[in-house]
Amino acid sequence: MDNEFLDRSEGEIDETGFRLTTVWQPGDNLNVNFKYSNTEYERIGSPSTTTLYLDDPAERDRLFPNRSAFASIGYALMDAFFPDFAEIGNREFVVYKDNGYGNSITDGQGIGQYPDGSDEDYDNFALTVDYDLPGGTLTSVTGWSEYTFIDGVDVDWLPLQFIHRDDVQDFEQFSQEFRFVSPGGEFFDYVVGGYFEKSDLEIDRRVTIDLNADGLVPQLLGVNSLFTLLTGGAYPANQLARNHYHQQDSESWALFGQGTFNLRDDLRLTLGLRYTEEQKDVVSTQFVSDDLTGLDNPTENYFALFIEATSFNTYPFDYRESRKTDKWIPSATLQWDATENSMLYASFSQGFKSGGFTDADDQEPGQLDAGSSPCAPGAPLAECYDPTVPNDEFEFEDEEVDAFEIGGKHTLLDGSMTLNWAAFYTVYDNLQTSIFKGISFGVTNAAKSEIKGLELDVLWQATDRLRLGINAAWLDASYDSFENAPCTAIQLDVDPACGTDLGFTDNDLSGESTMFAPEYTASFLADYNHPLNNGLEAFVSGEANYRDDFEPGGDNDPIDTMDSYSKVNLRLGLRGENWELMAYGRNIFDKEVFVQSFDTPVLAGTHSQFIDEGRIVGVRAKYSF
């Protein structure tokens, strides 16, 4: 994308990686395999923009008469200094925002700790030991993973030094699995084993609000910041921040077994059972700071706490919680080789995704009402409320699923065609749903969701040189019950307590579509190879992909619905016995595709979007030795 405010490309990516595998075979019955991989990823800027900007003042007053003072000042700054913003935002593959630099990139970063972008480093180790015994194979798999993730986000999505979010994440995970597999080929084949995993996740986040806006507020209003204006001169800060630290330690273990009864040569029944226990412990703390005392230091300034509480539902807190869960997970599959070229199957399985604790920082402690100010001027924070008691939304529950599927795999036309199909029905209980909570994403549970669909995959070797394929799917995914879904911006303007016990409205999405669930998807592929006289081979291949419209947000706001789209990819090249040279293009018609849309933080009525990659062209060389 072109950032026309900073006059540079946006979303530039630099990625390097390597993998190493080494195998040691000290004896005929022992095999040791070690793998290591490292990936470093750096992104400058982000492929996000604001195309749905509410630039009409009369429309703002009509739709959002109760918008916050921060929304009003944001719109006033945009009207005064960037009147063409709405027109610029509707240009294809164009973004117009400051990425945290303020008015000038040359004087360094103006807000937050990191400019818009990310810096990531991943390490993965795996040691696999296979030992052949008279009755089967004993396998040990030892894993270690770690990553560091540094991310800066210009979360106002505007050419203003207004709101910025910084995240630093550190993650470590150790896992150990032992399993024993029978030799196979008997009436009863089986695998049994145990698994252990321990992980630690640390998130250090700061959200900074600048109501000086790098000098634009003084130019417009004649005061140093909106904080000064709102408090009658009592609070002269320029920047206000919330600082959130979240650490979650997880430990889980499981015992599992799966057995296959080979009832006949053409009929197999597979039964499985897994028992899992998991423990999660969390420390989640937050304090408010400003540039008067230093953004790294907590402040108990009444106005700082009042503004964060009433405008952003943000409070100091100190949560220390634990949760434990255990589940039995069964599965069953019946396979029948109807003919030499056709296999039919039916399966049932249960599963679960464990619950946890949200790392969202815009949440009120349990003794407070959302958006309320608990302290009187001059009162010490310790006397206002108990910061150790979280609200009900801090913890989310286990997601459970029952999945049914029937299908078939077939070989047709004397082996030149394969056809696979599946029909499935899935019911989720306590579906975990990611929702946008003002500045960042949090997790909540929908009561129930029902998903049913069909999938078809066909691959046909039409000639010795031409291969064709098609993949198509139909999906019907809806919430059976989701009475407490997040409210839209318009609903929240009418009722700031929408969806809570204090409100008089809600956003009941029962019966509505779930997130990221297009009704139809399809792809068509074609590969053509042409041998040349000198032993070389030319090839060309491509695919066309279609995705139906879908809902990208937890509130199902119709403004955010993502439109259907199609993309075409193409590859052509030349290969020899041990080398290949290929030119490729992805999205060759440069289709602008939005993959997510959401309410722009603070600016009620405006929506921002993330955009999928545009046209990508490149070359690839490969040599095998």
C-alpha cells in the first residue's frame, strides 16, 4: 500500500528463515531425529486503512449525538487539518496515517514506544526418538518453542498523533510426548501414549493518548491539550497512558489411546479416547500514567483516573486468578471400502478448546459499573474499590464441540480422476469469539453455534500434460444463542450500557451468521506441462479463488460486512533434471480485498479495515543436489 501521508510504501515485510534436520541411527532399531527452525520477521507499517470515514458533520450529529468529547475533538482536528481524508481513504491500496510519528517522520517517533509495525523472532526445536521393540514402536517427541513479538499500532488510523498501542510479547513452551504404536496389520491395531506441556506467556502493553496531537490542538483551540480544556485548566497533561502487564502460565497433561478394529478386509472401526487436564494461572495488572509524572510511573491524579474510567472504561487493577479444567474426549470412525476405488466413512468426535483469561485492558474491576468513576477528588485509590476482584468477562469458559461427518474418497476414469466429498454437522457450546473492545481484541463466549456444510474436491488428469481441479464448499454457520453479543457503535451511542444489566438495549445475534464464515467458497486450478526437445520442460499453472461475503466482527454491524471477491494466481517456468526457474503472480488483477472491518477507536461512526495483499510478482529459483 502507499502511505500518502508519510510518502512511502506501507506494510513492507522482511522475512528470513532457516531449517536444520539431522538424523542419527546408532543401531537397526533406534532412530534419532533432531529439527531446528528459526524465523525472523519484520514489518514496517501495516496493511490497514480507513475507507469508511464519517466526514459529514450533520450526519455525525444525527447518528451520534452523544459521542464523546474525544470523538468530537478528533473530528474537529480532521475537518480543520485534513479535509480531504475521506476522498484519500477511498483510493485503492492507499493509506493516510502517521504511524505514530506525528506531523513529521524526520523528527523521530512522536507517540508510543514503537512505530506502526512489528518485529518477531521464532525458534522451534523438536527431538524425536523411535525405538523398535518386538511388539511395536516406542516414540518420544520432545519439543521446545519460543518467540518474541514486538508490535506498534497506530490505533486511531488517522494522520493524527492521537492514540497508539505498543505490545511486547514473550512466549516459551516445553512439550513431551511418549507413544507406543503396534506393528499394524492385525485384527486390532492401536496407539497409546501420554503428553505433557508447559508454557509461559508474558504481554507488556501500553496504550497512549495524546491530546496535544503534536501541536495541532494548540493551533485549533489555543490550549496545550484537550485535557486542559476538559478540566478547566486543572489537568495540563499532554499524554495519558494505561500500562498493562499480563502473564499466564499454563500446564497440561493428557493420556490417550486409539484402536482400529479391522473387522474385514474392507471394513474398519476406529475408536479413540483422550483425557486432558489443564491448569492456568494468571497475573494481570494495570496502572494509569501521564507525561507529568512519566509514562513509566503510576499516577493517582484524579483527572487522569477519571478520564480513563469514564471515557475508556480503563482502571488500575491487580488480578491474580487460577482456573483448572479436565475433559474426556472420545472419537469414532467407521471406514468401508465399498469397491477397490471407493471408500466411504462416517465419524463422530468431541473436542474442546480450554478457557482462559482475556488480556483486554479496557475492562472494569468487578465492584464497578462500566464507565463509572469510583473516586472522589483527593481520595486515595486504595479506598475507592478493590482492584483485586475482576469482572465476569475477565475469565472465559471452555469451548466444547460435537462434530459429525460422513464422506467418501473415490478414484474414477481408470485412475485419472479423484473425487473426495464430505458433509458435516458441528455444534459448539460456549463458542469462543474474538471481539474488538475499543482499542484491542478480547475474547467472550457465545452460548451456542451450529455449523453444517458440504465440501467437494475433484482432481482430474485430463491428459498426460493437463491437470484440472476444483474445490467447492457450502457453509451454514450461525449462532444458536448469542444474546450478549457486543453492541454496534450506533447502539452504544443510544445506550452506553448496551448489552449489560444496566442497559435497556442489547444486540441479540441468535440465529445470525458467525464470524469469518462465508456461505460459498470455491477454487479452480489448472496445470499444464510441455516437454521440449532438449530434455527441458515448460510449465504453466494457475488458480482462481472465490470467497463469499462474511461477517468480520463480533457485533455483525452491516457496515462492516466484507464483500465477496475473486482472486487469480499464475505461475510459469522452465525445469530441468535437478533445477527449476519460475515466475509467479498472486492476485494478478490487483483486486483490492478487505479481510476485516471494525469501529475506528474513539471516532464513533468511522470504520477502519485491514486489506489483503494486492498484486505480488516474483521469481523463484530452485536447485537440488
